[in-house]
Amino acid sequence: MSTAPKRQKQWNIEEQDEGTVRLLCDALGITPLLARLLYNRGYLEPVSAGAFLRKETGVFHDPFLLHDMEKAVVRIRRAIEEHERITVYGDYDADGVTATSILFLYLAECGADVHFYIPGRFDEGYGLNTTAIETLAEDETKLIITVDTGVTAIDEVQTVQERGMDIVITDHHTCRETLPAAAAVINPHRPDDNYPFKDLAGVGVAFKLVCALETYGMEDTQAKMEATKRLCCAYAEYAAIGTIADVMPLRGENRLLVNIGLALMSETKKPGIQALIDRAASPATGTPPPKYPPKKKKITSSFIAFSIAPRINAAGRISRATRAAELFLTDSPEQANRLAVELCDANNERKETENRIAEEAFLQVETEHNIENEHILVLAGEGWHHGVIGIVASRVTERYHLPSILFSYDTEGGEPSPADEGKGSGRSVYGFCMIDALNDCRDLLVRYGGHAQAAGMTVTREKLPEFRRRMEACAQKAFSDGVPPPTLEIDCETAFTDITPATAEALYQLEPYGTGNPQPLFCLRDAEIMEVIPLSGGRHTKLMLCDPDNRMFVREGMLFGQKTELFPLLPGDRVDVVYSMDINEFRGERRVQMLLSDIRPSEGHPSTAETEDAVYAQCRAGVAAVTANCRAPKDMIPTRDDCRAVYLLLRTWTENGAREVPVEYTRLSYHTHLGRCRVRLICDMFEETALITRKKSDDGGFSCVLDNTPGRKIDLSAAPLMMRLNELYGD
């Protein structure tokens, strides 16, 4: 729940040269809408635009252009030939898991004595660590190969060497001035690296290592191409998952790998990937079987990003990422299904934990912070699950459009101590560099790391207040001209007639979507809301939108994550919307669906809520205005039943006065079926009679404390506001 005013998003609508749009339409035989999208992505002439649509862009570069690649290949091949024990050391996110899987499978195919190790998020943390190194040494590992990690592990690499092992590092994260003294360090971001494509994910670098191992010593170009093709067939699915999950730019080699991987996944023969797709696309466990046969799931980048990647990441957040790696490495369909169910269960637990912490974080913001005067939100909770606080921080930042940091303190059943260490995770917005601010506060931190938009840190309980104060000073300085509004980059405006299944189908030609090639966003002006429909118990909201000039044109709009009880618009309201298009298939019927990103009242058409708020203001000023649903002026006077309905809700929400809660007028109106004007007047009367205390209040709602004095009787007819309403509207 939130009473805080939301910062309205700024809509930036792209403009196109109409002559170029017509040229693309004529040359490629495409619609003007598709031509505008190509224009926005920089494809201004038919040859390059056509190649992009046919997915012919991108080329695989020679892997030996990566610095130290030959050194790595020579050392790894020697380990294979001499039957040395090799351990692939990965990271616990989807990029690290898929990179681990690719390299392990390839080395096993080569006959290597290969094993893998992924550290635990909670007991070991990110990257190489001394405990893991000692364990590998005891297991007689001779060569460690890192994937998606290791480029900053200078001390740990020295420990590896002291324990008589060699190490090859493959990574894609930012390098420091000094590189580890490993047998080889492969990273396209090395200052001395000349590789043409710098945006490989960790799994992309691992794939290039496999290509180098396979083609080492080959002279024939055609043979190299055939070898690369075979490796794509074997491993591009993993590379696609890791690249999409790590939110890497989908251009160049990334686009090529992801295109191949998505195509292969549509007909995958890999038990682990098939099981994960089936479980992610199927109804929840325990639901009855569907009446109609399930449609084959279309494998898109969005499906990977929002359905597959979270399940892989959940293993590392809730339990151990080794379970996700085991899923990809098994060739048993039965074991794959068991592991896929385990990952789905972990993801469900992650979502439940995340939602609980998010509600606690939102409540903390609403009751303890004043976001109108704050520039960063630093929150702390007891026992918040460290594996999900980063996701919750993203949700806090998205909701309030302010940088946020969430700390989790765990006293493990004991009394809180000033020395307790809180693990924190932060997310930022444009204009505030999180890592620079942490550098300025480093004397307060136990440890920290990250980059401009996201960071992790540890702060003791006693230093948290000073840390909060100094981070606020840093943010206030960064936002001296005000916090920039959230923005939506919109491709173009559309009409109702553009929103068709054929148009949505044509948009698939632009896949895969991701960084560098975002899913197209459109703007539709002046649509009328016909119905507001709650879905999934009101957790999501569906709108039926029509063209007010031709009500035969009706389209379905989905607001995922929008609780219906908090949706401020009503049937009859005229709105502008920002949306993306998709196809919804149900019982054999294919319908176009609008996935709404933002919605606001159309210019010149105030919403019902705005109109009711205006009438409320007039009432409070002593002007006898009436709302649209009043048949007579006296209907403006709240009845005893109206007041009782509002009171009972407040009593339920505050647990009979036991706790302070934020209250939204929209939510009150939704549950009582009373208009906003009426519920606002009733709440004012409750405050006048001390039935409630409002600690924070604005046009959206208030923070409420309910008086629960036993046996207390309230005469609302004696409330000053009720007497004024009787004077204004009474007979």
C-alpha cells in the first residue's frame, strides 16, 4: 500500500523521417509501423534493415583475438592430455550457472577429469574464496578455470598458486588496474584487449573459450566454421539463457548467439532445458489438468527473462546454485523434471519472501519517511532474507523513483548489538552514482562493492544512522536540481486499428528484445475504459478499452502487478496509455493483448477521481457542489451506513487499532463502493471526532491510527463537518 504521491513518468515519443519510412515500406513490403521501429533502431536503409529482420546481423569473431586465449588453450589442453583434475569455478547467478554448464559439458566430451564448484551466496559470497580454494586443493585439483568471476581476485589467485594449482580466469566484469597473476586472464574489458565485441556475458566468454579449444591448430576456414556451427548446436541454448539473464546488449555476437539459442530451444532435446520450459509454462503444482491441450510455448527473450532466468537465479538466492547446474548437466528426463520442480518451488518461495519483505519495506517508507524531502531511501529490517533484498531494493526504487538501500540484520534469536553487521543491497536511478557515494562513506563500511546503478555493502548497526545521514547528503548534492523524473522511451503513436494480431505477429521479426533492442513501446491516445476487471484475486488488473468514436473497436489491456483496489480510474474515464503488444492464445483463439506500461487521463478529460477530488475541495470551501452520481443535493451527505462501512474497514486494516497503517482513498472507495469525495468527507469527520489520528495526509490518503477505547460512543452528527454539510445540502 502507498499513500505517497507517485512521480509522473515523462513520455518521450520518437520522431521519424517520413520519407525514410516510406522507402523502407516500399523496399521491404512492410507496414509503416514496422518501418518506424526499424528507423528508431538505426536501420535507415533497406539492405541493413532487411538483414536485421532476417536475423542476418552479427558475426562470430576469431576467439584468439581475446588476449591470453592461446595461453589458456595450451594450459587446458595439457591438463586434458595429462588427466589432471580440472575444476570449473562458477558464479551463483544464471550467467555463471550456464557458463559453468557449457565449459563442464565440453571438457567432459573431451575426456577431461572435470568437476565444477559454485560457491554458496550466504556462507561464501561472490567469487573466489580461501575456503573453496583449500577444499579444491584437498580434492587434488590441478587446474581451476573460473567463469563469470575472478578478474579482481588478486590475493585469492596467489593462494591458488601457493597451494600448487594453476588457474585460468574467464570473466566479463570491470577490471582493476592490476590483474591477477593467473596462467591466463580472458576478459574483453582488459585494457590491453583488442577483441572487436566488448559486450559478451560471462557465458559468452566461456563459449569463446570452447570455440578456441575446438579450433586450436585448424588452418582451414571452412573447417573452423563447421566446428563453430557444431558448438552452437551444442551450447547456444545455454549461452542465450545466460546472456538474456545478465541483461547484456543484444547486438553483434550476443544477438547472433541468442537468435540461434532461442531457435534451438523451440525444439530442444536437452532434458534440463525442456523440463524447465515445461514447468515454467505449466499451471501451478496442484491445479487440475487443463480442459484443452496446452499450446506449445513460444520461446522468446521475454519468456527467458521473466520465466526461465528467475527460476535459475532462485536456486542461488534460496538454496544453492549447484542444483541449477545439475539440471543442465543431467541427461536423465526423470532427474531433470525433479530438479525443475525444485527450482520452481525455490522460485515460489523467493516470490513469497520477496513480496513479504517488499510490503514491510513499503510500509516503512510510508510511516517513517517523507519522500518529498528525502533523496535516497535507506531501510533496514530484522531477518530480511539477504538473497532477495536486492530485488526488493529494485522494487522500492521503481515505486518511488529514488535510490534505495535495504539492510538485513540478523541477531539469530539473541539481543540486537551495536556490532551486528547488516548486509545491504542498493539500486539507483539516473543521476546518482551509487559506488561513488559509497566511496565517500567508506569509513563507515565493513565492506562494499558494485557500480553506478547497483551495489552491495555491509554496515554495523551502530553506524547505520550516520551512514543514512551521509548517503542522504550525497544524494541531495547529486540531485541539487531535483530528482529527474522516470522516463518512458516510446517508439510512436498508434490508432486502435493498428492493434491487431497481424501487427503483433509482425513484431516478432524484431526479436530478440533486450538491452540495445528494447521491446517496442507505443502510445494510444483518448481510449475509454469500458470495464475494470480484477485478476488473480485482484493482484493484477485487466482493462477493456474502446475507441470512444467507434465503440466496436475494443481492446484488452493488462496491468500486471497493479492491484485492482488501488487502481485510481473507473469505467467511463478517458485515458492515454503506453503499451507493448503481444498475442494471447486461449482455447484456440488468438487475440491481441496490450501490456500497459503507463496510463493517465486524456488531456481535457479529467478522471472521475480528479472530478470527485475537485468536488471535495469545493465542499470543504463551503460551495454546494455535487458529484456525478448524486441524484439530489442531499445525497452528498454521508449516511450512517456509509460511515459504518468506512469504519469497519479501518478497524480491520488497523487490527482494531493495534497498528498504524497507510490508507488510500482509492482503496477505501473500491471496497465500500462509495466515491472518493464521500470517503474523504467521512475520514475528515472521523478525525474531527478523534476516532482516527492522521499522522501523514495528502490527496492520496493518510497514515492512520484508530482510537480503540472500549465503550466509546461517537456522535458523528455533532461533527463540525457534518453540520456544515447539512447546512449546504439539507432540505
